[in-house]
Amino acid sequence: MKALLKVLLGRLGLEVQTARLARLRDRFQATLVEWSARDFRIAPDGAYRATGIVFSRDRALQLDALLESWFAQVDGPAKLVVLWTASPVHEVSYRELAGKWASRVEWVRESDFREDLVSIVERDVSTHLFFMTDDALILQPFRMEQVLLPDPRHEIFSLCHSRDLDWCFVHQKAQTVPDLEPRPDGTLSWRWKDGEAFSDWSFPLSVDGKFFLREEMEVLLSDLPFGSPNTLEQSLQIYQPLFAGRRGVCFAEAAMVNVPCNAVQTQFANPVTGAHSTDDLLREWQRGNRIAWEDFKGLPPREAERKAYRFVGREGV
């Protein structure tokens, strides 16, 4: 049994480098044998194969655009859960938005971010888990079946990566696209450890459309201190050595982008374009407008993340 576990750990790229990683390795050992025998192309009876958790705060109009672009362009079922919070002035917009999407999206009002997130993940039975933030948009149609084809124990599919992801918005610098290997289904692949340091190509543990093994992420979340999406992403970097040896997989053209036109957190000085404040966007919602997300279809990431929104009237308002 020890020999088998050693082989499985090696395949998962779990190089134990710290005491914390060693403890995590011990927790993984209890489930590795079961994982090794599973076929992750098969969902549990009556369950979705993938669950996406969307983090949202004071950005109902942007969240609506994400949901509109998702359901218009994603072929194949995935469960979406919105974990949201709102300041008093934004409360009504979220109640209205939840009513609009009540039949297609599960809504969880945040009381304690960490406890709420861990609870959602623990009670879920999907094979795959991914995160999104409310400033994301879907750029092109894709099939969920293709995204779920890679084995999540060895590969991480990213909706945001593509062959033209040559600019890192977070660090405001050009980045080198690594050698991308074509796969039979038309997607592209690379090793995260081969990506340029401090670039999107060497950053597998983020909350922007990357697909993980749900049980694995459940273990990680239960071991981490965090209180917001930003501190969650920061804390996940502790486990970078466990994932760096895995492969990344993406479409040739980006399927998703984050449009950082404003900030709703003050913990980190993340760059934004400043194109639209949350107050301005709230007024557009109150006027009965929506973001014309269709304007972003097919744009390369570098152009899409800088593009200002255009507003049109919402149907039925």
C-alpha cells in the first residue's frame, strides 16, 4: 500500500517541501486510492459534473452580464452558485437579480465567507469545481464536455488562457506565451512550471475559471485561513508546489475574461481601468439597463479587459 501511495503521490506532483505540505499529503493519502480508480468523465447519479461558484459584491449589473453571457454561450450543464454580499444601497439590485435568475442559479447570501464557501463545497457532489468573480464575461461559445475532458488530477483547464494571452494585467507587463502543445480535440496544453515567473502562465491556483477536482479543493479549503475571494486566492498559493507539475489546458481563443473596471475590495491594490464605478453601474441597473456583453464576443483578452461597457435596455423592464 505504501508503494502504491508513493506512486500516486508522484503522479499528482505532490512534492513535500514544508511541514504544512507534509500534513496535507497525509490528508490526501486517505482518498488517493479511491481517486485513482475513478472515472471523472462520469458524474454521480443525478448530479452535475461541474459546479461553478461565483463571488459577488456590490456589482449586480456586472454579475447579470456574466450570467447572460454564460447561459447564452456555454453548451452543456453546470451548476452555478452565487455567493454574494451587498452594502445597503446595492441590496435591492441583488434581490431583483436573484429573482430574475432564481430558476437557473443557486443564491447564497454571505454571512461568513469562509464558512459559507466550505459548506457549499462540502455538500456538493460534482466531480469538478471552478470559481469565477462577478466582473467576468464569457467571450465565445464552448462546450462544457470539452472543458471536462482533461483529468483534473493531472491537468487544470483554464477558460482565461489562450495563445494570445501575452499581457499580464495584474502586474501590468508583457508576458511570454510558453510553447503550447496542440491536443487532438483542438485545445492547447503547457506545464505550469514552465510558465514565466510572475505571469498568468505560472499561476494555476486562481479564482478565474480554472477547473479543479472538487474533493481536492475541499481538502485545501478546509486547511486554509481566508475571509474573502482575494485572501482565498492569496492563501491558495501556499500549495503552489503541489500543482506546478501539472499541465494547463486551454482553448486557442480565450473563453472568459475579467473586466477590471472597478474594485470592491481594499485589501490589495489591484490595478483597475476605472472605466465604471460601482455607483455608476448601480444607476444603470436602476434605469433598467444591462451591459451589452455581446460587444465583447471574440475579443482577445488584452482588448476585452480594457474595453468600456455599452448599456442597453433590459427586456421586460
